[in-house]
Amino acid sequence: MSVAAGREFLAIPGPTIIPDVVLAAMHRPAVDIYAGPMVALTDGLLADLQKIFRTTGRTYIYAANGHGAWEAALTNVLSRGEKVLVLESGRFAIAWGDGAKMLGADVEVLPGDFRRAVRPEALEARLKADAKGEIKAVLVAQIDTASGVVNDIKAIGEAIRAAGHDALLLVDTVASLGCMPFEMDAWGVDVAMAGSQKGLMTPPGLGFTAASPRARERHNKANMRTHYWDWTFREGEVHYHKYCGTPPEQLLFALRAAFDLIFAEGLDNVFKRHRMLAEATRRAVVIWAEGQALGFNIAEPEERCDTVTAVVARDGVNAQPLVDYCANQCGVVLGRALGKLEGKGFRIAHMGHVNAPMVLGTLSVVEMGLSALGIPHGKGGSAAAIDYLAKTVPA
């Protein structure tokens, strides 16, 4: 017997649920790539990216996913053989570093913990030890969706400056942009990159970078540059240069509609909504953890991010039957565990186009699955989430 009929709840950390108005925006004919409306659309999107990244630096749009934007960020500022320091706190900064290595960089990983955020003091110490200034760039993810951690980018930028080091700071904001504060200029970030399919509520296929003046200076000397990713080419006068070819028009129409939703709600309100729904999720997990079979992956509460909650199974409990039950019997698709947690837990995403009934419905189904499968858990996790939101959302 199944109660999965009806609209499926997608609770994975990307691609996230796409708003109906964004889907509808794509349902229109292509337009002339050289004419005024498309040029105006591009100009508006690039300007709005500056607002969302919180930068006065140049922004760029690619027909690519986040991995493509990783490559764009790297190739525009690095030369082959230069040393890159990767800050470990999950899976994705490590993967970004792997990409840098394949491009010809000398990659070093600053060891971290899959259950903790990056320690800025460890970064400062490593940079102070780099007396010859061999490290040219530092790579870090603001949020790693595999571990569920949030890194303090402001403190990381301060650590670089405290060390008196000239390394560029490159930040992956794929799982954070449009969901939580990111202050590129104020925090001293040199290159930021993101993708369209998470907090920006647009189908996969668009990648973004933003560059500080320091990054643009380094760009002039970089020899990893390639024609497609190159910032200089994309700054050309002809409109198609902005995309190094034909623009991905329908995705751009979608992004415009998504940006309009974000700005209509207001960025601060978007951040508050994510913070409250994340805390509601955490309140539920705290109760479930009383059964000793489940718990948070991230050990410190203040290091748990506001876009995805990574839950781990303990004492040999297999979480996969729960994931399967939620999907097949109830129509709720949870995120599978990644990296070191593969097969050992699940993830609940709460990012982008998400509201209280979507989160509460997901939590209720998880609790239903725990009961149906006889997995030990504290009772009343969903009720704890409801109580929290009832007290937090004003009448």
C-alpha cells in the first residue's frame, strides 16, 4: 500500500523545486541574440548577480553547472604549477581541488574534519608558514551539502589578512547563494562561484562567477585561461561574447523570473525564512536523536548550515530502508548521503523555493517512516518543529 500519489516532495539539495512562475518563464519562443531585449536581459542579470554576491566586481554567466563554474574560477586566475590550498570540511572543496590538479595546479589540502567547519586559525598558521608565498589561492565552500557544514567565510578572509598573505580567496557559494548572507567585498573574497539549481531556484545549467579587482589583476597573468571560460573574451562589446556563443535563452528567462521572486521577497526575508525552516528541521532531528539510532553529522550546533541537514545513522542502523520508504510509500525524496557518509544516513534539504508545509510535510513523513520501520527514535520531532515555527512566525 502506498500514499505516494499526488505531487512529489523533492527534499534533495539540488536540483531544488522550481517555482511554477520560473517554469512558465521558459515556455516562450527564442529571440534574436543580437537584439535589444536579450541584451537588456543580460545586463539586468549581471547587475542583479552583483547585488546577490554583494560585490561591485564583474560578474559572468556560463552555460554550465557548478563544476563548470569551478573551472571558470580556477582558469581565470591561476597558472600551471601554482600552489592551491584546499580547505577540507566535506566533499566539495576537495572535488574542486581535484579539478584544479587536473588543470595543472599544485594542490595541497589543509586537513579538516567531515563533522566540523574549517578552523580559521589553522589556515592562518599554514599561511604564516608559507614564507615564500608559494600558495596562490585558497579554495573553500561556504556550505558543503555532503557534510551539512557552514564555514565562516568572514573569519577565513580575516585569517588570510592576519597572516599577511597575498593568496586569493576563492569561495564556492553553490549551496549558500540566495539562502544566507554572503558579503563578497566586505569579507575580502576575490572569486565567488555559484550555480543556478539550488537557492536561485532555476533549472541546472547556469554557472556564475564574480571577480574582485585583485582577481582581475591576477587574471592578466594567468596561463590556465581558455577561450570558453575566459573573462576577457566575455567582456567583449558584442553580446554573444557574454556567453562565448549562443546564450542559453530559456534558462536566462527562468533566472530573470527567479531573481524577481527573490527581490520581491527581499534578500533579508529570504535569509530569515531559510534560517527558520532549517531550525525547525534541527528541532525535529534533536528529538529523533533521543532514540540513539540517528544524529547530526555536524557536531557543533553553530556549524550546521541553513540549507541542508545531514543526518547519520548510528550503531549499525541502515538508513536506506527509511529513504526508500519515504520515496516509494509517501512521495518524499530525501537526499542520499555522500562522501564519507555514503550509505550511512540521509539529507533533508530546505533551500530555495521552500515553505513551512513543505518542510513540515517532509519531517512528518520521515517520522512516519521511523515508526513504520521500527527505527528507535524520540517521539514528537514533527511536533517540536511545529511548536518552534508557531512561536517564531508572528500572527
